Amino acid sequence: MFTALNENGIMVYASDFKPNHLLAEKQSTCYCPACGNSVILKKGEMRLPHFAHQKDNSCESSSESESGYHLQGKLQLYERLKDLGMNPELEPYFPAIKQRADIGFIWKNTYIVLEFQCSSIPIASIIKRTQQYKKANYKPVWILGHKHIKLRKGLSRLSAFQASFLTKYKDTYIIPTYCPKEQAFHFLHTLIPISKVNTFTSSCKLPLNTVTLKGNRDSFYDNFPYSNWKSLIRNQKNQQLHYPTKENDSILRELYQCGLHPHFLLPTIGIPLKEGIRLATSPLIWQSYLYMDSFLMQGKIISLHKIHRAFLERIKRREVQVRSLPSIKGDYRDAVNNYINVLLKCKEIEEVRPHFYKKVEDAYLSKNNIVTEEDMFYKRMQKGGWL
């Protein structure tokens, strides 16, 4: 940390001390604002001046040690906010919740708490701290250290920890990341999971000195690679779904019981959805379950309430897994509703009265031309902007 209290209880900064200052020799003259224990001043050629707790000391407000990567990033973000005239506070401490943030500032009459997280911590800790901040009427903004992100051919292996940084910007899901080495933000967007492991991901890089608090991007979904998605889903239907796993065995057993074959599933099963990021289960699997539970029988009328209830039972049986997203409102029903809306647009189902639906005549029954049918469907989806 960059701040500490001196013997008189006055806030001091590590950068204020000269190399030969008495504090370097007498390291018990400054104290942690949170726990009150003495802290050590650390200065060197390779790292920024900062205070650190004794090795055996535990502080409730800080659950992990700070790396040079974290210290640099925090200071850079703080300086940028100063340049923008935000009058930020560096490492404000909130006694009521026993928590120290990286940076705090007021914007639009709201106190923003900024957390730059560079080390992996339990999601439960992120949830707890988010809830504490909100309860104290602070708005938490979590920024992930960009070193955690690995992108390859438009795909990322999005872990549960990384996904917990998901937030919304103008109705678009993004993960804000920052790299102090590049002094640039990388905003991950168009986050559409195609399997339990891989997520379609695009990235927008913005140098720190160009970033403002207003933002100017309206849409991120214009260039989604539908053809890549279609190829990967087709591979899942033909090959991956047949790998011997407990999850695959379960879905295959139900498909066969319903008279369905994975190779010839409707093109509308396993489609990309904006709200799909809420679920960790492969879209091919969770959409298959929803289809079998609610729309297998042509002409059968089913209410939205029953669709939600059946899907919740799948979640309770752990056949569908929901992501933990501390900064996002809503739940699994947003993904279900998103899927239903697409089925309505492509006329796979119709709404007979408000929130009551029925499956219409099958549009995709040709086993000989399933690839052609998929091509046609995804062209319609892209042209209609259904994502």
C-alpha cells in the first residue's frame, strides 16, 4: 500500500520519504490505517515505494499481498483520475466495513470504489466486498489485471474468477481489464460462451491517456463470427457430445429417450446469446434441455412460469450451472428469456397470449440437408441482428 499513518495519526505517502529518511532505519513509526499495526517502508530500484505489513501479521482489510504489477496499476489509475479532475482518494479506508479500497472518488453524486484486482481470490470474497460496499452506499467497480487474460483465435478460457468481473456498459456485458506495462485498458466484450471451457471474446484496447468516464461505444456485436460458431457447434453435435463424460451421458440419454439424435438437432439449439454468459453450461446442452422440457411437442401451450420452473429444476439437479456474477443484476431467467425471444423471431414458437407459447410446425426436418438448413438459419440470425 502507498499510504500509512504516522505517529501523530496523519496520513503519509511512501513516496514522500527520502532514501535515507529515519523511517528506513526505524520501521515502526508508521501504522496501517485499518489494523493499526506497524508497517514497513519498502523502497528499491525495481519497485515503487510502498508500505507492507510484517510477514506474520494479518489485516482484515487486505486479503492478499501487493505485487509491483498491482502497485503500478493502482498508481497509474489514480493519476489518470487526478488528470480528469476527479479528486480521487488513494487507498481510502472504511472503518464501518473494515475494508480498504484501491481508489475512491465521487462521480455524478455517487462515491465510486475502484478495486484493481491482480491476484486470484475466492469469488466469495468478491461477493462479500461488493455487498459491503453497496450496503454502505458505495458503488464498487472491479478491474481485472490483464495478465489473467489469454486470447487465442477469438476464444478465451474464461474461468469463474475472471467471469466474476463481468459488468454492464450500455446494455453490453464487458470485463474491464488493465495492463500497467502497456498503460492501457483492454475491454473484453461480445462474451458468448460456446462450451464450459471456451468463450467467444473480442477485445478493445484503449490507452490510459485516452480514457474518460463518459465512454462512446454503442454496440459491440456487429462483427460476431457466426461461421466460426456454427462450425464449432456442428463439431460438438457430431463428435464432442459423444465423449464419455457424465454430462454427455446424461444429455445423450434424454435426447435418445425423446427420439432426438444430436447430429440432427434443430439449428435453433446451440445458438449464441447475449445473456448466455450467465450460464457456465454449454449452450448446446442447456438449450437442448429447455427444448425437451418445453417445446418438444408441437402445438402444446406452455407458460413462461412453467418454462422457468422446469429450468430451475435442471439447475437444482446440477444439470445446468449458473455463473456467480457479483456486479450483475438478474439471474438465469434472463438467459432463458433471451432464448425464447430468439425462438419467437425465427418463428420456431409463437406467443398465443402474453407469456404463453407453443411450438409451431417444424421448419427443419431434412436430415439430408441439415448443414444447408444451419447455413440458412445463421444467415437469417446475422441479417436480423438477433444476437
